[in-house]
Amino acid sequence: MTVAKPLPHDAALLHVTGQARYVDDIPAPVGTLHLAFGLSAVAHGRITGMDLDAVRAAPGVVAVLTAEDLPFANDVSPGAHDEPLLADGTVHYVGQPIFLVVAETHLAARKAARLGRITYEELPALLTIDQALAADSRFESGPRIWSRGDAAAAIAIAPRMIEGTMEIGGQEHFYLEGQAAFALPQENGDVVVQSSTQHPTEIQHKVAEALGLPMSGVRVEVRRMGGGFGGKESQGNALAVACAVAARATGRPCKMRYDRDDDMVITGKRHDFRISYRVGYDDQGRVQGIEFLHLVRCGWAMDLSLPVADRAMLHADNAYFLPHVRIESHRLRTNTQSATAFRGFGGPQGIVAVERVMDHIAHTLNRDPLEVRQANFYAPDGSQSTPYGMRVTDSIIGDLAARLAETSDYHARRRAVAEWNATNPVLKKGIALTPVKFGISFTLSHLNQAGALVHVYQDGSIHLNHGGTEMGQGLFQKVAQVAAAGFGVDISRVRISATDTGKVPNTSATAASSGSDLNGMAVKAAVDTIRQRLAEMLAQEHQCAPADVHFADDRVTVGGADYTFEEVIHRAYTQRISLSATGFYKTPDLSWDRIKGQGRPFFYFAYGAAVSEVVLDTLTGESRILRTDILHDVGASLNPALDIGQVEGGFVQGAGWLTTEELVWDDKGRLRTHAPSTYKIPACGDRPRVFNVALWDGPNRADTIYKSKAVGEPPFMHGISVLMALSDAVAACGPDYPALDGPATAERLLRAVRRQVGHEL
Amino acid sequence: MNITLRVNGESHDLDLDPRVSLLDALRHHLHLTGTKKGCDHGQCGACTVLLNGRRINACLTLACMHDGDDITTIEGIGADGLTPLQQAFIEHDGFQCGYCTPGQICSAVGMAEELRQGWPSHVTDDLTADPELTRDEIAERMSGNLCRCSCYPGIVNAIRQSLGEQA
Amino acid sequence: MYNFDFARPDTLQDAQAALRADDAQALGGGQTLIPTLKQRLAAPAILVSLTAIPELKGICLADDGRLCIGGATTHATVAREAAAHYPALAQLAGNIGDPAVRNRGTIGGSLANNDPSACYPAAVLASGATVITDRQEVAADDYFQGMFATALGEGEIITEVRFPVPQAANYQKFVQPASRFALVGVFVARFAHGVRVAVTGASEGGVFRWHKAEAALGDDFRAEALGDLAVEADGMIGDLHGTPEYRAHLVRVLTGRAVTAAA
């Protein structure tokens, strides 16, 4: 069987030789024009004048477009129709596109874009959570509130109570390949778009709206992305639509890519949150009642903020049973970039808060935080349900965390850390084990569908297409493995082709970790259809049941006969049997009412746990991750090598979010961290000194593709173990609970240490 | 202005605006798109190429500064069959999205040569001794090449393996 | 980038001639200047590359024991070739930026730019080095004149830097993690006649000498001798990477560590 093999990425050979093409590498036809946006310099204002004469007169400029020049829809939002491609009278954040320059070269377009003279009547800008709350500036009419039982009453009668607040910073995606798109005009006004997007169907939809075309007039192709992480779920719309509109206006191919600084200034990031909690608990640390208040900074447009904020609420419990619970979520509208999807989609923010609660409870009880976590884990027997009423029937978190504690030697190392701290005044160590339970499925239930298209050619080669996009996660290889396994052939026979809206329509974004689950099943359905036709053909010839036809090792056996795969395919072709099929899959058993906060939004949960040990320099605030051990549940892995890569990479990215990756806006709403020289993502030296990653060996209990589990997002939350380990190290410096915010930068850590010793910095 | 760039052993006569970075000259004028533009500010390493055997950021230098210089890009590495380093990157999953990979490989080639010639790094304890190939040593020597997918374990393992094979 | 002409002379004389043009700008390795040009923060009419002039490159030990480094010598070369003579300087050079930057960036370029967060100014000032140009010899104490300001005139070329080699020295750098510039860097050098302490990255006035620490360490070259000496947060840089208080705190901590490491 071809599944469960640790094969490298499908394009491995292309990557190491520099032959793998990304959008900006595709040879552009002669005459291709290049685009750049002119951007708003103010956070909120009414445009009172636009002098673009100098822009039009600049060398190489072919056209300059404003909102008034757009032929049809001026909208690049993923749904709410609140996000114009070009500002229509009012600007809502620093960096909002106002006009579009079309020029002979990229440089000419960018240079000309700087020559626009825009005058504004500045309006009050809401930049912070507090400002937005005070102004009641929000999406949806009021807060979403989900609850079970009576949290306030349970807290009131609980033996102990604490409360606290945590600030959780946002995160820049910093996909190494910036946003890019290319539009090629076709006859009859149609257009073909190449886009670096996780969501080709949405690009198709928005381009069609912008050109006044039916969706059938637009074809979108995506071979690969140089990283996405959620940042290319909706944020590529503007570039693709701009290219399409400019191509229509000029009749020439148009290409657009953001330079890094523009990319960081224009596009949305992970939502930052402030989460307050009040929890009542007993002397063992068991939660009796808990209240969370989520304040979510969504930026200026709705984008995907509602499902992001929902998912944060859906993960307020993480792996813990919360008997009486109330979660209140405010989705605040601010004059900043429109925050968007980012790996975990709100889940990490919800989870980090409840991990803070567990840590805080343990500190008040002077207990090992792992004991408190274990006291609250969902039971394995399926007797408990989530705050939103979904029964947790697949909980393995107790066993998984116990096994990790053992394999990582957690208890002995915790003692060693305490001994170290007792004798070392400057360098303090900390250790923490944090769990993850992550819900798998889009919470907008209808998105949980996928399609595939499989052709087998006369020579036995297989052409595979599906709705998922490849951004480095290894989806194409996994799905190819599924196809090869279905036909019982070697994977080299399967040709993976670019995602193409002309081949598989109406796809969902490659997001929510769903890529393999959905597209793997759709491919399997298509393969099964063709295989069934082949089996029936041979069964008829050999007077047996189709089930007695076996496909394995590039051969097909039936009765006493043994054919090569090519022979069977050739036979089918000459017998006029269709060797092409579509496949379709929809996730079963989902029902979800997001207003009530009740139902079964997830098909299953993915689990995992991480132990991190850190060392903190208490004189400077610098820290290092000494060792991290992760045990992660991917069900029966489709490809252990790719899965381990996802786990390692997710952890490092999560640790970056909570340590060095700090976004800073000034009081005018300008993003100050808009380049890699000011925004610090993890480098090679930032990974743990010792890094052990293992996969849990149980199959998925839900009926997924070969019993595997989704792996894109869940490992991101393992980075939380680093923040909690840092908290443990700071706790060793004094009596108080450190209450670290994220990201715990060196200066924040130093300040926390100084508070412990009674000397503010 | 007119310059001659020797890229991957082949001479190219180019008439370039002096403002054109070496990176843009490679990508736009020579259509060698293996060298990637990640940040264009010398901070991410995606555009790492070898200049007379030493690694540099192609975005932080102008093409006109390199008249007559020898430049090696990813297209010039393993052109006649994969090098052990490239094979090791495949074997150890030294990438996910692949966008940083050409830069990582060029940088690792440059690093191997620097090691061979005994160039120190600041984690080398004794500056006059032969640097050892610890993980920290490789991390420092590869510090200029970012990978947002964070495939660092695979990258380091691939480099260690290929250097071991060379030794 | 604004438009400009480009020249790459191979003798100092030709470079001097080229730099006499209006708005001419000398170009070292370009690791700072080229990003600056890309951001259109500088607008030279002609760029004069100094990287092809052999007499500006290389390291040697002068008869008086001073270490002489040519202005166009790269950080990587200093890291390797100064190691036997002046390890603290070599170590500083080997921790500037990243390897690709060190292969291009030059000591002359760094000193001419005098970025307040650059490493070299700390070494030059703490060593009491002499900056030698095609027109003059300037003592380090007179060379640095505030952020991005130096004693260099228009078109002046740093040909060499001469470092007296101290008995003991060390550089401690707290990196701004994203750029790898110094958030704070402290270079401590102990000579027969006294101790010099130079601080980079921290002050709004650029690199500076911490005279009180020098006095304390001159009597007793141990970290403990610093006692509760501290620099005022007032006048320290406050930006998105650190507050003035944090920088002032780090100056004290790093000075102590540099002394301990040097002793």
C-alpha cells in the first residue's frame, strides 16, 4: 500500500534544483503589465482630493484606476461585501489601497504609485481594543455569548476563585513568497488567473464579480504557494481582481506582487485578543465554573473574523471539561488591517487562555501544573461534552499526556529544574507540559465538501486533480498516495497537476487543516469509481464477483489471471469503458448553530501534547528553548515524514508567535513592524536545542481517509508549552504568579522578573 | 551600462540600468527564477547566491558591481546530477513550501566551503581552531536563511549529513 | 531608487577623482547603503564602489604593534584574520549580521555610516583606534559625532583603521533579534594606562564612552567594581525594540559581563 509511507514532497526534486515555479516565476508573455497600489496614509479619513496627474505622467505608466473606473463590483471581501478593492471615498486603515497603477515594469508602477497626492479630512481612528469598546465599534450587533449551566453561581460556591487578564498579540504570516497574481485575457472577455491563493474558487468568484462575468468565464489555476498559513485564504483577492480589471482595461496580461513592506502593511494578520477569566475551583484544581471574556481586534473589515472569533470560543475549553461555563466574545472593529485567517484560526488564542488558567490555578495551589491539567482532562469514556454540547467521544488526551510525561522524563526533569533554580541566581529554568485538543471541520458546515477529477490514460498513467492547494504542507503527495493506493500502483504513475477551477469546481479553501481529509476522500471516491468499472469488466470476463479482482503492486489479479495495470487499462479502453471520473465527498454528521453555540461542529478532534524546557537570563530577559518533546495524534498517518514536518514547523511557528513575533502600531495606526528587520520570525538557531517529535500510534475513530487525522493546525498550539515554561522560569524568581502576556519578548520577561523581586525596571 | 556577468559558468553581456540589483538581473534579465525574492532587504536569505564562491544576498548588491565576477545560482548546482547536499535535503525533508530552498542550498554550499577554508563563526569557541559541526554551529552559520515553514530540523540534518559525507 | 551613475575604480586615486563629482557617494559592501537607496532615503548622483581597490583591503600588524585594517576589508576577513592578534575584535566582526552580510559588508562602510546600532563603532571607540582617511588621521574620540554623523567630509574615503591592541578586551552584544544589529553592545578594553568602555546601540547620541565605568574599572578590573553604577535612561533610544529603561539596564549588565569575559 502506498499510504503510510514517508515519501518526500511531490516537488522535492524541483525545489532542490530551483525549478519549482511560483506565480512570479511563470514566464510572462511579452507586453505584460505590472501593477502597484497607491495606499492610504491615514488610519481613518474621508478622501477630499486625489491628484493623480503626476502618477499618470510618470515614465512607463499605462493606466491609473480609481474606484470610479471599476466596471462592476468594487469588492474583494470574502463575503460581507465591505471591502472595496479601491477605497470609495473613505479610508479605514493606513495601507488601504486607493488607486491602482498599471505600468510597463514593476518598478515603474511602484515609483509612480508614490507620486499620488491624496488629501483627507481625517476622522477619529479607533486603533485599540479599548477605543473600539468605548465607541461600541463592532461586527455583529452585540457580543456572542455561549454558556452551559450557571458559571457565576458555580464560581461563587467554589472553594477557591481567581481572575486574570491576558493580552495575546497578533502574528504576521510572513509566507516567504509574497502575495502574487497574474491575469491573462482570453477571447470573448474571459480571463485566466494564476494566483498564489489557498482559495481558487473565491478568486474565481471575486474576479467574476469584478468583471461582470459568470464564474464560467474565469479560470483560476494554482500550482503551489511559497507558504500560506491562512494568509492566502482571502488576502490574495485584491491582487487577482486588480490584475483582472487591469487586463480587461488594457487588453494586456497583468501581473501584481506586493513587495514585502507593502505585503505587511496591506494584508491582514492573526487577530490579537484580550481574554479575561474568572474561575472557581476546588483544592485539587478542578474547575467548577469559569467565565471568559474575549475581546477580539478584528480590524476594519469583517473578512473571516466571525468564524475566527467563534473558533476561539470553541477552543476555550481546549482539552478540559468545564462543567459550568460562560464565554462572551466581542468582535471589535478598528482602523487597522483587517485581521484574517492564520493557522489555528482563533483556536490558539482560545486555548492559550485556558492554559493560562490551568497554570494560574496550579500556582495558587502550589501544585505541579500537569496535575491540575490532568485533573481537568476530558474523560476517555465519552461521558462529557464540550461547552457547546458536543460529546467528546474520542478523548485520548489523558493517556497521551501520561505517555509523553513518561517518554520526556517530565517529573524527574521538573525536579532537576527546581534544583537548578535553587542554586543558580541568574539563569532560571522552567518546564511545562501543555495539551491540545483541536476540532476538525470548517465551522461553516457547508464548506466541508470537496471534489476530485481522475483520468487514467491509455498508457496507464494517471492524472490527478482535486480542489486542494499545495502550500508546502504536502497535500499533493498525500493525495497522490491515496490515488496510487486505490489503484494498487506505484506513486510514480500518478501525475499531480495544478489546482484548477476548470477541472474541479466549487471548492472550499485549503484551510481548517481539512486538505487531506476532504480531498483525499474525494480522490478516493473518483479512484473507486474507475476501479469499480475495471473490476466489473474483468469480473465479467472471468465469471466472478468484482470484489474478487485485486489491484496491487502495479498488477491486477482475478481468478488465476494476472495482468499488468497497463494491460487492464488498454483492455478497458478498447472495450470503451470510461477511464475518467469525478469524486465528491462531504463530511458526515455535522450540525451547528453558531448563534446558540450548540451542536456538533466538528467531525472529530485531533490531540497532542508538548513538553518544553527553557532557560531564562534574569538579567537581560533573553531565553532559549533547551528541549521540546512532542507527542502528536495524526491518527493512522498517511505520510509520517510529512506529518512530522508539520508538527515541527507548527510548533516553531507557535513558539515564535508567543515569544519574538511582536507587531507594533504607532498612535497614528501605522504598522511599525513591516519588514523582517523589525519583525522577528524564528531562525535556525531558535528551534529547541533538543527536539523530539513522535506520532501517537492510534487510528482515528472517525471514518476518515485511511483513518488519518488532519495535521496542519493542531501542532501550532504546542508552542504554548514554551510560554508556560517561561512563566515557570519567571515564577522561580519570586512569590507571584507571573501572568505573562504574549509575546513574551525579552523586555517583557525582564520586567516580569523585576516585578518578582520588587524592582520595577 | 554594459557589464559581463559569468553565471553558472556562462558569460552574459548585459546592458543594465545601474540600479538593477543582482537579484533582478538574474530573475528578469537572465530568466533564472530559481533565486527567490523573499524580502528584497537582505534579511531573509531567499536570494542567496555564490559570488566567486562566497555566499551573498543577491538583493543587497547591484549587478553593475559584479562586472566580470563569477556567480553561481541554484540552477548551477547539481545541473549534472544532484549533489549529495541536494539529495540530503530531499531525504531529510529540508523544506515544505520550498520557497527558501534554493537560498538554503546555495548558503549551505557556501558554508561548506567556508568551513573547508577554516572561516570562523562567533559560536566557534576557539577562534583559531577548526570549527566543529555542532548543531549550534550550523544554526549560526545558517542564521541568514529564514524558513517560515520552520523546517530547520530537516535543513540542519541534511547539511550535517552532506558535510559528513564530504569529510 | 533614484537614478545614479556607477563607477568602480581600481585605484584610490581614481576613486578620489570620481568622488569629486557633485553628490557622489562612496559605496563599500552596500549592505546598508543599498537598502537605504531602495527606500529612497539617499539620492546620490554617482555611486563609487570601493570594493575593487586592492590597497584598501587586508589586515596587518604594524611595527608599533597596532592592528591595521584596510577600509574595504570585509567583516568575514576581519573575523578570520584578526583572530590571532585581537580576538575580541575578530569575535565582534564574526557576529555582525549574518554570514552573507559579513561576506560583503566592510569596516570602512560601517564606520562611514555610523549607524547608532552598528557594532564596529564600539570597538573603534573602546580601542582608541585611529581612523585614517585619504585626507586625515582622526582619533576615535573625535571621529564619532552622533547618530550617522562623523568627522568625514564630502567624498572622503576611509583607507584604514589602526587599532591599538589592548591587554584584555571583550564585546558583549544584545541583538535586536530581527535585524541582528545591537540593541545594546558594550566593548570593554583594558590597556596598561587604563580601561575604555564604549557603548553602541543604546544612546540617541550614537556610540559613547561610559567614563564612570572606565574610572571604576581602571582601579579594579572586575565586574564587581561597577557596584551600582548605572547609565541614565534619559537620552537612551526608545523604540519598538526596547524602552530607554531597558537599554540603560542592559548597558550595565553587558558591561559587567564584558569585564568578566575579558578578565
